[in-house]
Amino acid sequence: MLSSRVSEKRTTAKPQELQKAAPVKGHPPMTTYREFHRRSIESPEDFWREQANRIHWETRFETVLDRSNPPFSRWFVGGRTNLCHNAVDRHLAERAQQNALIYVSTETGIERQYTYAELHAEVNRMAAVMRSLGVKRSDRVLIYLPMIPEAVFAMLACARLGAIHSVVFGGFAAPNLAARIDDAKPVLIVTADAGARAGKVIDYTPLVDEAMSRATHKTPHVLLIDRQLTPERLNAPYLVAYEPLREQFFDVHVQCEWLESTEPSYVLYTSGTTGKPKGVQRDVGGYAVALAASMEYIFQGKPADTMFTASDVGWVVGHSYIVYAPLIAGLTTVMYEGTPIRPDGGIWWRLVEQYKINLMFTAPTAIRVLKKQDPALLKQADLSSLRTLFLAGEPLDEPTASWIADSLGKPVVDNFWQTETGWPILAIQRGVEALPQKLGSPGVPCYGYDLTLRNENTGEPCPPGEKGVITLGYPLPPGCMSTVWGDDARFVKTYWESVPNQQVYSTFDWGIQDEDGYVTILGRTDDVINVAGHRLGTREIEEALSSHKAVAEVAVVGVTDQVKGQAAIAFVVVRDAAAYDSDDARAKLSADLCATVDRQLGAIARPAQVALVSMLPKTRSGKLLRRAIAALAEGRDPGDLPTIEDPSALQQIRDAVALGFGTRGG
Ligand code: AMP
């Protein structure tokens, strides 16, 4: 295992005086949500100028907001700052001995704690190692790591050097990784020998090796964190072992690079309508300010609190609420490798007791999984430290919301947002005003977001109670994506030109808003599905399936799943139907198709069911009727349909559903 000089376990948290966030002028304590939100929309410059006091600026900005080139917005122009300084160095004076990071892996049994001083040292070592491998300001570093502390060190080390990190979720397969390498063109990849999930070790180096050979861009070095989890050893010339370099640079201090506020801090790829993932690019200063503000107004996290965000650093929730926000706000963040039910369904609650966790954040899927466990496990732990549970990433169904709120006896705060926005769009902002919750709704628009539901055909605002596309007006608040990496035109076209007659940002979510402003989410307007809180593009899955030689055509849709929220279902037309007329042949094909998806995208994208049909429902112009297929797959009425090329195709989908789809996937 990695040698580490980290602190001994402490059983009790050190009593520490809770520090108030830097006072923000103009926010009288009695401000109501409505006034607060209105001011953020009517006077964004004044509003965000005040919020900007929450972070350290090496050079104060000259202009709060540059709106000269809509729909682009540039926040805090002329300001120079650094995310790593704000997350780590800035706290050394007051909280060097407070834990910054608590790491728990139920996969390996390792638990470690890093004070801010120790985190600072580790980040400096990582930054020195990266620098020795040629990484410098504005270079890209691709981080393909499991949930280990080095993932946090690597992200912060990039921020320190001014390099742009692109974290790729460890569950993604080699072709996925290759596509991201070719888009980001990194100078360095940081990886580990293996990840672990539910007791299964997944070798990473063969995946990286395959991705390296598939990618056109040649990355000079791959830095390897050796967890000694696997005997599999690659001996590729580009591999550089981290541990000897870490020892070599053990005491080196690397200066923080002061970056322009608008420079890119990271690129995080996310799925959309096309098969090609988009690199969501974020800035430095706007992101830091937005996260710091969200910790007060939405998450109510105070310095020295402990926050446990059970997500993955490969997702936006991990970027914002495992790494940057809690550290910027001086909290202790808990990083967890494992599932919520191993060794048993009480593990997360025991962590709350053991580490006196105050704030918890996860996805509804995890709660649905925990709901199936013995309820006694929840009651056995002392949860008195816990103040609030936050849930995001997918719709929170009412039974799950009620169950967890009743079981915990604590507020449960649903919040709606996206990789693109970096922090919540909708939530009850208890740090502003503790408005009542309404079951089934994540709440009201967060300050900074000029949210309007619009008619998909006319672009006109919808009256309360009418379903519409959730849109955001210009400018987006700080912290939201600045552009699509390397493709400004795609940013404009995808996000700002999809609502008729209006230049507004589309979330690609349907919603409905009530008289009080509460919004309920009604699913995506595009071909994105949400499986266990993971956003997947059905087009990507279709492309993977189409690469199988037996497949002529395929449609992938999402259907409701009791635990995962949604599951992907594939309707496949094969080239040679006669070859698949036996159950055995169909079962083998289904397994093959699932394996193809595993190899190309990763097991998270594997369809839950594969059904063979002889044709797919299409319009006369050949457009696939996805919404109709999705409705039929869920046993719903597909509603009004355009003229269909061959109506019997609809019947085939109905028959496949009635037969339980025929073959089961993963
Ligand atoms: P991602 O970019 O992976 O975070 O996925 C964002 C998408 O997840 C949103 O566009 C929604 O479709 C969905 N989503 C996120 N949070 C919620 C929520 N609280 N309720 C309903 N859907 C959500």
C-alpha cells in the first residue's frame, strides 16, 4: 500500500469555534427568499460582487460581469485567484490541524484522515511530481482514478499549477476514455492499478493501455498510483510510478499559479443528444464564488462541519461537493469508496456516528437501495450530528422522500441541477429562508437563476400548472459552464438555440411550476436517460450496439425502474432474423450485445433488457419515434403520433413488452 504519513484516527472532533463565512454586505439576516432571488436577477453585478468577498483574490477583479458577447458571460474579469489556494492554503492559518479529508474504503478496509496541513503537503507533492513530468498552466491532465485520496490530490494539484483537469469516471470503458483523450489532448494521464466495486477488482491499466492505442492523440506520460490491488502489471514505456516520485518531491513547495478568473479550471464530459460527449468547461473565479455561496445558502455548511457526499469524483456532484465546495468553505469532507450496503446496509449510518457527520449528500437511488435493508440498521447508529440530507441527480419519488425523512427525522433537501450548472438550480435554500418542502418538487429557483418554463413550440412562458421546458435566462450565474471545450459554436447551438424564438439556456428538462414557484421535474426533453443517478445518452448506447455485426438498427429508450429510477431498454433489428429464431441464439446475442456495451462504454450503460423486433416505428421521413417507443415500453399510451411508415412496428414493441422483452440484459 502507499506509504502515508497521515494522522492517527481521532475519536472525537476537536471543539472548535464555528467561524462565520466572510460577512457579505447587503444581505440583511431577515431577507426573504423572494427578495433575495429578485435582487440576484435584477442586479446580478451587485449581488455577485458581494458574494465574491467569500474567496481570496490575489488581484481584485475590475468588472463583475462582462456581457459583451452573449450568450457567453465572463465573471469577475481582471480578477486573479486560484482554486487550490482557496480550498487548501487559505485555511492553513486557522485550521491546519483540522481534518480536511477523511477517506474510508470498505473495499480495501483503509481509513485515513488528512488535516489541512497534511492535505497541503500531499497536494504539493502531487503538483511537484506533475510539474516534473512537464505539466504547466493550461495543459490538460486526464484523471482516471477510483475513489482514492490521490484523486483529490491530483485535482487540487492541477488547480495549483493552473493545469486543466478532466476527470473521467473510473467505470468508463477504453473507447470512452480514448474519445476523451482525443478531445482534451492531455499531457498527462493519472491512473491507478485498479479500482474496486462490491468486492470485485477492476484492472485499470489494460483499459488505459487500450485507450492510449485507440486515441490519435499521444499522451506522453501516464502516472500510476499503485494500490497493489492487482498482480496484473503493465510494462508500457509511458508508465511512471507515482510513489518514488512522491518520495523524491516529499518536501517541495509549489507556488499556486494565480489564474485569470475566466481561465478554464476543468473540463468534465457529459452525455447529450448526440453520441459525442460534450466537454463542460468551467472557469476559476466564478466557480469558487458560486460554490462558496452555495455552502451558506443551500447546504448551510460551516467551517469545521463534516460533509459526506456519497458520489464519485468522476461526476459533477463529486467535483463540487466532495472536493471543491466543502474545502473552500473550510469543512471536513468525507470520501467513500464502496457501496452503501457492504459490509451491510448500516455502513453509512455508522460513518455518520463515527465521524460526527453533519451534512450528507447522495442520489435517491442510494436511498432506494437502503430502504430495502433492515430498518433496524438505521436506528442502531447515533445520528444526532446529522443536520440535513441532500439528494440530487435524478427525480426523488415521494415514497422514498417520505421514508427517509421519517426514518431520519431530519430535513431532506432535494436539489435539481446538472453537470453544466455545477451547483443547484432548484432547491429550498434554507440558508436564505426555510420555505416549506413540497413532496415531489425539488423546490424553487436558486438565487442567480432566471428560470422560466417555456412552451416547446412557441418559446412563450407557460402559466403556472402548465408543462414546459425549464429554461434559464442570460446571464447564467457564476459557476455554470463557460463553454463546450474547444467548441464555442456547439455551446451556443446546443444550449442557447433549442427553444424557438428565444435566446435562453435549455436544461432539456420538462417541468411544471405551481403558483408558489415550486417546480416539479417531469423528465428530459432529449434522449438522455438517468440510470441510478448516472446520465447516459441513449444515442451513445445505440452507437455501441450498432457496432455489433449482427445489428441492423437499434433504438434505446429509458423505462421506469423501481430502484435505479430508469433502466435502458434496447429494441434491436438484426440483419439476419433467421439466425436468431431459437431462444438460445437470442439469449447468446443478448449477452454478446451487453458485452459490447460493457467494452465500449462501461457496465453502467449496459441495457437492462434487449428485445428483438423486425422493424422500428418511424415517421415517413425515417425519424425514429423514440418518445412513442419509450411510452409503449412503459405500457403507456404513446398519445398523438405522426404518420408512421408501418404501424405494425408499434405492435411489435407492444408485443415485446407483453412478453417481458424476450431476453434479459445486465
Ligand atoms: P447530470 O448532469 O449527470 O448531473 O444530470 C443532470 C440531469 O439529471 C438533469 O438534467 C435532470 O434530468 C436530472 N436531475 C438532476 N437532479 C434532479 C432532481 N433533483 N430531480 C429530478 N431530476 C434531476
